[in-house]
Amino acid sequence: MSNAYTRGLAEYIAASRYDALPRPIVEHVKLLVLDALGVGLLGSTLPWSERLRATVAATEAAGTSVVWGTALRFSAPSAAMINGTAVHGFELDDVGAGGHNGSVTVPSALALANQRGGISGKELIAAVVTGIETASRVQRCVGNIPHVELGFHGPGLMGTFASVASAACVLKLSADEVVHALGHAGQQAASLMFTHHGGMGKRLLAGQAARAGTFAALLAANGFTNADNVFEAEYGGFPAAHTGNRRPPAYKLAELTKDLGAQYNTPGALIKLWACRVPNHGTLEGIKELRRQHPIPPDQVKQVRIKLGKGYLQNVGWPYTPTTITSAQLNLYYVAAIMLLEDAVFVEQFTEEKIRAPKVLEMIGRIEITRDPALDSAGSAEGNPVEIELKDGTVLKTWGRQRGGADRPIPPADVVEKFRRVTGGRISRAVQERIVALCDRLETLDDATALIAAIPA
């Protein structure tokens, strides 16, 4: 069987270079790297990160790759897993263009940089872009079927390909080696949506993808081969298996190599300003906009009516039951209620007390979330309708849309302020400003590991 698409993607990855990147892409990735470091430092302080570090420490000898903000060093795959889990650890990492890209590209690239002796800032930027472009095209190949219909965590699957592409860039794999690395990545890609109902498993999905992609690239670099048609194989190939082996095929192989190097999907990696799952963001922006237009005292809210497409309804619209902070961050009933009550959905809104507070549960009782089939094919950029009825009969309506796209960009100053906010309890203001300055001139750094060296253990 031909492997033209696997080969074409591999050749793009192997040939990727900083000098070909448009300036707006470079500037966006510099902010993405800063954001990943910031939310990673926040995530590193949380219980799931602590337990993951302890587990690896108990099962693996010391290595060369830094665990951010600690004195620990492990193998590159394990460090990528721990740091990727921390970045994804509080639902504040970027999302879009195929997945949660900062949590899988930056940890993998920097872990391998530690192992091989450093990479330049330009090389790090190119590695991140290559990872995003790869994952976004794999996602377009299979569409929404794995996530919406089959119950996989889409970013967990696609993140493995983002990671392996970034890792392959750092290791400077040849196109032949990248073909094998893509095969290893497809073989290891795994994620299941049941994790969003409780426990710590959801936090690990990005970390697992970062580990798998990093390990896949190292396997290929060391001559471990695989079949060369991970995308084309009709039985057991990644697209076929993750779209249900349908006949005719439900995937589009041409999307894997379409406009590679000419059309960039990287701007679609959106930086989050809400500490919750992205299908919730449209509603939160809608409530924020309605509050800007009209006072909405919480005690005057009679009913809130929200409509979502099928995929988003499955992802965030299930009936709320207080279980864990993880579950609350993913559930639209909770985040809409806390937004109405506190006008914020950030770190402070997720505590064991708040997720089961009587006033929150009472507000949830006033929220109605229903499916609108017309929204079934819509993504986060399209948004969703939000309607609030007050007790005096006033009905406020809007169409809530996530910020971060080309038509609703997030100012760089807001990203920097988010970084300061999430790292405020972990590092000093002087260290914050040093990291901000390093990211701002990332393309000038001879050694990008200076970013993590700046973080005190």
C-alpha cells in the first residue's frame, strides 16, 4: 500500500525550519510558550502533579531532563509526561488547532533539549509550530468522529502527534526516521473521555501524549522501526481505527498534507482566560457580555437558557453532581453558575467548598442546557446562544463566542498578566519578569533551556 501521506507529513516535519515562519506565527508561539510555562508552574503545585512525581521517583532512576520548578531530573519521556501533566493540570492551557498544544510540544522539546544539550530559541519555536501543524492536520483527517462519536479525548490523541513532531525536530530526525516515529506515535496514542467524570485521570491525558510522542521519536532515533503507513492502512491504521473502520472510509487523508508550509493552523491555538473546558467558554463570554450591557444581580436571575451542539452537550452538559474539582471545571452547569455568582471562573472559583456550596447548587437549578442540532457541526469559534431571564421579566440574549481567534484576539499584555497571576504564589516578581523577557526575545536565545533554568527549584 502507498504511504504517500505518511511520507509527505514526515518530509514536512524533517524539513521544518524557523526561517520559513511568518513573523505573526513566531510572535504567537512566543506567547504560547510563556503561557505553557506559567500554567505548568501552577499545575506543578497541585496534588495530581505531586503524586505523579512521586510515582516516577519510585520507579525510575534519575536522568537528564528537568522537572520544572524542582531539583528532580528524569528521562526525557518521563519529564515530558510530568511537565505536560502540570501544564494541562488546571484546564488553563491553550486549546485549538488539534489539541492542547502547549502541554505536549513545549515539554517534549525542552525535555529532549536537556537530554541532547540544548536547542536554540529559534529551534524551539520551529518545533512547537511543527507540532501544532502536524496535530491539527491529523485532527482534520479524522474530524470529530473520535471525540464526539467514539468517546476519545481528541487532544489526547492528537497531542501524541504534536509531541512526536516537535520531538523529531529537536532530534533532527530524517524523513525516513520520522515515518517510523509517526508509526510509533499512532500505536501509542490513547485517551478516553470517561475520565472527565472524576479522579485525576483527566490531568494525565496531555502528559501521556507528551510521553508517548517523546518516546516514539527516541525509538526512531535509535533505529527501532515500524510499518510505514500509519495513516494509510485500511485495517488498524490510525484514521481507520479512530473513525470506526467504516466503509466507505470516514476520514480524509488529503487533509494530512494539505497546504503544509503554506497555510498555518498555529494561530488557532488559543490561549485560555477561563479555568475550564473550552466548550464552556462561549457561554462565559456570553454572560460577561450581557453583564456589560445590563446589571444581573444573582438573586434576580429566574432562568438561564443555554444551547449547545451534540458534541459539546456530551462534553460539558451532563447533569451536575459535586464530585471533584476536575469534574466541576468541565461541567457547564457549574461554571455558568459560579460565573453568575462571582463574575469569574479562574483558580479561586474551584475549591472543595465551592463546588458543593448550597448557593451554587441553587443557581444550577435555574440553568437549562439543551441541544440545538443546528450547532452539531459548530466548533468553539462559532459559539452558542445564551439567554438570561430576570425575575422582573427582562430577557437578555446574546451569542457567546470564545476569545482568541483572529477576529477576537487576546492582547499580549493579557497573556503576560495571566502568567503573573498563575505564577504569583510560586516565583518572585523578579523571576516572573526574567521569564517574560526571555520569552519576548526567544528567537535570540542560543539555548532555550534558559527558560527552565530561570525557575528556582
